[in-house]
Amino acid sequence: LHHRVRRLVLVTKDRLLRFGSELLFRICAIHGVEVVILDADEDIPKEQQLTEDLVEILTVF
């Protein structure tokens, strides 16, 4: 990132990456890049998010 990016703004958490976004967010944190998610799904239970992710995987493959 070489200090060229200060902030990463996403509409939703999975807009940039459907899977593995936590790894990218961790890399951003290490390099001092702030990640802003405009439409955070904090009110959706983790179980429902996982179910939706699994259905998406099965649909794609």
C-alpha cells in the first residue's frame, strides 16, 4: 500500500470480496488503512450470514 491509501470505503462488507474480507481488513489495519463500511450488517445474526454465504457458494459451484 506504500502509504498511498488512507481509507477504503465500501458500500457493504462483501462488495470488494465475497469471502476472505477479514484477511484484507487485517492487512489494511497493519498498514494503517481505515476501512469504512457504509451499510454494515451488524443487526443480522452471524448464523444467518453464514447460511447466506453457504447458499451463495452452492449456487456458484
